[in-house]
Amino acid sequence: MRNAFKNNQSIIFLALIAMLAAVPGLIYGFAGHDSFIHALWAKRFSALLAGGEIYPRFDPEVFLGNGSYAFFFYPPLTIYINSAFSFLGSESNYFMPVINTSMILAILTAIATSYFWLRNYEMKVRLLGVALYIFFPPFLAFYAYISTGVGMVWAYAFAPLLLMGIVRIIENRRYGFALYTFAQTLIILTNIPATIIYLPIATIYGFYCANKKSHYAKLIFSSLLSLIICAVYILPMIFLKDLMNLHSHWDTVIGFKYQEHFVNFSSFIDSKAPYFLIIVLTYVLTVGLVLFLLKKLGAGLGKKSIFSIVIIISILFLSCSLSSFLWEQISILQIIQFPFRFMLATPLFLVPIIAKYVEQDVKERIMQVSAIIIIPAIILAIFVAYISSNKIQHIPSGIKAYFTNNIEYYPHYTPKKDDLYKYFFITPLDELKKNRKVEIMDGAMAGIKNLTWQPREITAEISAESGAKIWFRRFYIDGWQAEIDGERVLLEKDDFNNMIVSTEKDYKNSILKISLPPYWHERLGAWLSAFGMLILIASLICSKFRRNN
């Protein structure tokens, strides 16, 4: 029995870490304030995938059935992952098992990637590093159990691959370039804030460790290649401007500029200074901390001093992760997301430093450093148990009741029956059936039958006199075009941006087609991504070929 435990202690220890991190989610679920919208996106995204859309962009059911570009709020990879488990979802469970499964898998992936990331250390140190990465700081308490930030947790799981790739490049090992490119691509396609945080800091870390021109060249080219591979997402994100949004009141439809809202942050125009001050300060502190520790470690800073620094940082980030009080005082907007996310970059760089410190004298050091894990893990367990016990009061009547009873997240909104779906940008199918989808407007006679609605195409058989106007409940954006029997016809919009087809001659049993062809940036993005993937595959083949020779 003892020998069996010794032989399998790594598996047992990893299973224990997984159990501590994921069991609260298995028992209570991940019912954070973002969970419902992620579940609904997974529901709609998977439905569009099943309908033949390879990369769903336009959803005809969002925004009270008007339709819009719906999946640019977050990069697509997380929604693809969630959609893979859509078979677990149903109307009765609000698709929450989909999110719960994705979160459990993300936690297990984080354990696996951190384990392989530290594989050069002896087993005890490696297992300690895995536990340290998972429980310090307790990111699960916020991103998994409070906000249910699925994309951020997946990005945290992919982050160790960044340093694995950098180390392999510096050591001139096989597949280093491909791994670093792949890791950057995963993070870009998973979460925008994670991209802003991890990639610049990883680049600085790589440049700090590089000692040859070839290393710098590989790091730079790898970053450029990852951007090219992600062009299918990045280019439309930058150039797509018209996006419809419901704002504050259901009877008001406001179009806003996606580019300004997400790229230039114009929604924070009244208080840009404190917002960007937080970003700059957290960047400087995080990067400065990493470089300081690396420099001092190389200069022979005493082991005791390193341990003291780690303890101080542990206490600081632990306090910040359990309370947003500090950030609430700094920013009048109470935007704690970026500082919270920056703290997630810290263990990525502290873990190797601590592992190197512990490895010098495993027996004496391992219990000391374990305190950094044990204390946050205990606090995490108590904290999660507390918030979960509060949430469980609302769960018997369903996750919908939980949000209805906790609407203080959205103080401007007074919930009504079945409005929760609308608030989260999705209109139920039974609601769509009640809404008008097409109407013959006053004027010339027209008739329509065999109407079919696709995300980016509407077709129908029509008979109409010259001067007829046919109204469609579909949000108009630049690019929509209409044709009857292959001949272009006038397509207009009303005051609420719904589409109106006007006829200039008589038609009988003709085919009307209203379509939204891919924009130039969508086509260019797809070609660039395919080209980038070919380069990445070629680099893998060349790396293997050089190794064999």
C-alpha cells in the first residue's frame, strides 16, 4: 500500500488539487453574475453552428429579434469550447451545465499546463508549483465563483504555455517557436483583457531572458505570426462599426460604434484619467516586480529576502483578491477588472522563482512555501462555501430566479416577467413568434410566401406591384443588399433601422433575396488566418526535419 502511494503520489496530489479547486463548482455550480450571459451565448452560438455557420457572426434572434452581429463582445474560442457541451443544456436548466462543464475543464487544463510547464523540476517542487499556480492568488474565488469569467479562467489555463514556449526558444529546443505562437494565439482568441495583460508582459520577460539576436527575432516573429493567425477575429473587431444595442429602456434602440466602445474606450470619456491611471499603474507594478525579482535573483539576493518578498506580495494580492475596496477608492467608476486581472499575471512569474528557491533545499523550504498555498486555499474554501451557501437559497427556483432576486448588479433595470432573456440580448423563440417579422406596408399590393430566415440571408417568393414596400424586422447595417430574380432592388431602412424593400416594377412568383455578404475585412481576415496557419505548420515540419538531421 505504501509503495503504491509512493508510485502514484503525483497523481494523488494532482487529484487533490483538482478536488479542492473544482468540488465547490461540482456541488453548487458556477453561478456568478456573468454565467447566464455566457450560457445564452453558448446556446445561440451552438444553434448557429448546427445550422451550418462555421464562424457564427450574425444572430437573427438577438436584440428582440432584430438580429445583429452578436459575438464580437468576446473572442470566439471560449464560446466554441462552451458550444461543444451544448448537448448538456436545455430550456429547463438554462444551459448552466454547459458553463459548469467548461469551467471544470478549464480548471483541469490549468492544472495540466502548469504541471508540464514545471516538468524540469523534481516531482515535489513541480507539484508545489502547480498548487501555487492554482491557489495563489485565489483567482478561482473571483473569476470562477463570483463572476464566472469563463474566458479569463481559460486564458489563465493557457498562460503557462507562454513561458514554456519562451524557455524552449531561449534554450534552442524543438518546437519553441511553434509553442510560443500557439500560446499567444490561444490567449488572443480567448480573452481581450488577458491579451492586454499576458502578451506584453511575456514579451518583456522573453526579451529579458534572451541573449542572442536569433532569440529576439523568434520572439518578435512569433508575436506577429500569432496576430496574423488571429486576423479572422481581429480585423472585423477593428473595422466593424455598426452594432445595435438596447440601452436602459426596452422601447429605445440605440446604435453605437463598436470600434469606439471597445477599442477607444469612449464610453469612459467622462473619467478616462482614473481608468487609464489604474491600467498604467498595474502595468508598471507588475512588470517592475517581475524584473526586480529576476535581477535580484541573478545578483545573488539572499534566500531569506526572496522569501520575505514573496510573503509580502502574497498578503498584498490576497487582500486585493478578496476585497475590491482599494480599487473602489481609486476609481470613481469602481472598475476593478484590470487590477484584478493583472494580479493573475503575478503567479506566472513568481512560481518559477519560488520553485528555484525551494529546489535548493527541498526538505527545509517546501513547508515554508506551502504556507503560501495553504493559507489562501483555506480562505478560498471558506469564502467559496460562504458565497455558495448564499446562492443556494435562490437556486431551487432556477438560475433565472437567482438573477431576478439579485438585480442590484443592474440598478437601472426593473425586471418584468420573461424580461431576463431580453436583458441578456436573447429573445426566446416563443417571443419571436409573437413579434412581427415581415409586413406589407401601405401602398401598392404585394404578397409574400415561403419566407426563410437565415443569419445573413432572407429569401421569399413574392408577387408585387410597382411601388410596393415590404417591411422586414431585421436590423439594417451597411452591406445588406436586396435582389429580385437576380436583379438589385432598393433596400431602405426605417427610423428604427428595420429594412424596407421597394419595388420599381411588377413581379409575379419572383424570388426575393436579402443578403449580407462578408465584408472585405472578414474575407481578408480569413485568408490571413489561413496563411498564418500554413506558416505555423511549416515551422513545425522544419523543426522536426532539423531535429532528425
